[in-house]
Amino acid sequence: MRGTLSPRRKRTLIVTLCGLLTLFVAAVPLATWAHGARTTTQSSSVRPAPPSASALRQWASDGAWFQRLIYLYASGDASIQAQATQAGRAAGLTSAQVTRVSAAVRAAWLEMMRADPASLGRVNARPNIAAQQRELAHLRAGLHGIVGSQYAALLATTDQTYMRISSPAWVQANILGGPTIHQPSPYSILMYATGFTLQGQPQNAQYVALPDAYLKFANNGWNTQIPAIYQPFYLPTPPNGPAPPFTVDIKQASGTVAASQVIVADVGPWNEDDNWWDAFNPNATVSATCPVSSALVSSSSLSNAQVDSICPGPRNWRRIAYYLLYQHYALPFFQPAGYLPSGNFADATNWPTRLPEYCPEASAASINNDAVFCGSTLLLTYNGNASGWLRDGSFNHPVLNQAGIDLSPSVQQALGWTYPSSGFIRVNVARLP
């Protein structure tokens, strides 16, 4: 019959197709879920060479400068907007020019979300140095076109104003109007927020990103991605806390509720394991149920309360200190091969500085060194601004985004902000583990 293959040709064709399929599967990298999209993570043997130290320093310096512009000129806070206008006037600009500067910064922010999300603190994003340089060159050219000969003066007054209004004293007096940043209640935690868009979500969807990957995993039903020792805190009907879906309430800094029961849909900005709403374990002992062997680590490690916080107890202690000393992907905990201190922290000789509750590690570790929620200048230059712990072990670049939460466009709209905006909000975290 016409078109019929002989047995020999059939065998040859099958072998050929199998070989091609094997090559195809081997060429396709494994998938991982990142902030806002399903991306790919290649094996270490095919990763691109890391950028030079000087190029990375320049990338970090430029990214920190851009974050200062976002804080001042893309703010949703009326008090910070007034400071932006004042900074512009000090540089010789009109109010209309300051408004155009703000629009240019927001436009550049939207472009940077696409071109170099690492500059904005996106989880699992590699620095794209060329893209950042390109977008910031466009921004600088646009600012030159707006302010002309006042460009240098604008940069100077911007930095001076940022240093003043990012201090705890200024935030206390002008955002809160009171003597303290935090009130002793989980219903009213002041936090600096930035904005993001999650791919595939409706434009009017309300959602947030918090720096706890297991909230995202639990809300999406990815239960096997959560280690067994944490599952009682994150999975349905846990005995130690609330059940998913995990949500928060978003309030104005004044305390007025803007959005209720907002789903935690993603992780970030920047951090994956910093549940800043929980305290560290106060005890310097390891619980009997913790999967830690003294043969795997030094005795000094096991006597450090922050390292012991990786093991839950009556509370979900899981804070970040452990991951600043050990590679995140080297599970189970405390594998010797996974020991890789980042920054200036070291086992036994220089333990991570203890962070107070409600102090995001991003605020302490940010290259801008504001530490506005941490209440202590001792936390400035926390860990040398390093962050070498991310989930696939391939990134080690300075922390740029100091926010403790990211808000969707719809949540920012509910706050009365223009998207994208930054600013201070209050977060009700009472329904989180």
C-alpha cells in the first residue's frame, strides 16, 4: 500500500524521533514560579557569567538613586508630595515642572518593571545592567528636557530631601503625627509600600505581595512546596494559626481602611523569607522536633537564637537570619555544603544583627540605609547591603527596594494613589501565620 513503511524504516524513524525528543527535553530548562510570571531557571553549568564587580556596583548605585526618586517623586503621600514640590522649588523649578518630573519618574518605573525588575526588588530577577542603563538614560534625558539648566540642582536637592524625609523622626512627625512609628497592635502596622502588577490578573483585582513565599504557596495550593515543619502553620485548618487563603487589610497611614481581605498573591518585594510581622525565637535552644543535627553545624550555630528561629515552636518564628548564612536551596537545613555567609555576617564571629518585630529586613539591608522601621541607626549598612541567599542560589546583589509590601494597581487606586506610587500605609496582619 502506498505510504506504508517497512519494519526496518519504522524502527529507524522511531529511534530518530526518540533521539530528537531527548535532545529537546535536555535543552528545556526547569521551570520555577517567580514574582508575577512563570520563568525558567537554568542549571549552574549554563548560567551566564556574573557581571563584573565594578558593573554591579554601578548598577546598585544607579538603582538606589532611582529608588530615591520613586520615594520622593512617585509618592502617594500628600506630605511627601509637598516635600517633592519644595525640593523642586529649591532647585528653581515651577510646580508644573515638578509635576512633569513626577510623571517622568512614574513612566520610567513602569518601563523598569519590564526591562530590569531586579532594580525594583523583584524576586528571582537577575540584574539586567544594560537594560537599567538604557531606561535610566532615557529618564535622565527626559529630566534634562523638563528642568534644563536646573538639572544638577534638582539632583542635589532631591538627595538632601530624601535623606531628611526618610528618617524615622520625619516619618513619625509627618506621616503619623505622633511620637512612635508602631502601635502595639497587629491591626495597624505602618509599612513602606511600592507597587507591582501580577501577570494574568484582572485589572481591577486587589492583591499584595509579602516577603513570605509560603503564604503564596499555601494560597495557591502548592502544599508540597512548604517544608513539613512549617505546614502546620500554613496549610488548611492548621492547629497553630489561621487557615488559607491568607489576606490582609490595607489602610491609609491615618488608619482609615482602604481595602479589606486583600489576598496575598505573590512574594516580595526582594525577600522570600522575612515574615516581619513575627518575632524571632527568644530562646537559644533547639527544639526536639527541629531537623537539625549538631554534626552538621558548629555548636555556636545551635546556641544562636536567630538561627534557632528557623524551627517553629508555639509561634511561627521563621525569620531570615538563617538564610544570610546558608544557601536557601541547600535543604535540608544546615547542610555543610550550604554554608555560605553573605555580606559581613559570619558563623559565631559576627552573627546577623537582631531585627525587631515589624522591621523588614529590606528596610535594614537597603543600600539607601534608611532603616525607617527599625528604630536604630545601628542597623544601617545591615550585612553590608548584601543578599546572597535567594532560592536558586544564583544571585548576589545589593538590596535596592526597602519596601515591606507590594500593592496591586487596584489597591493603590483604593488608597487614592496614582499607579505606580510608593508611600506609607498600615497593614492588618492579624490573619497571617
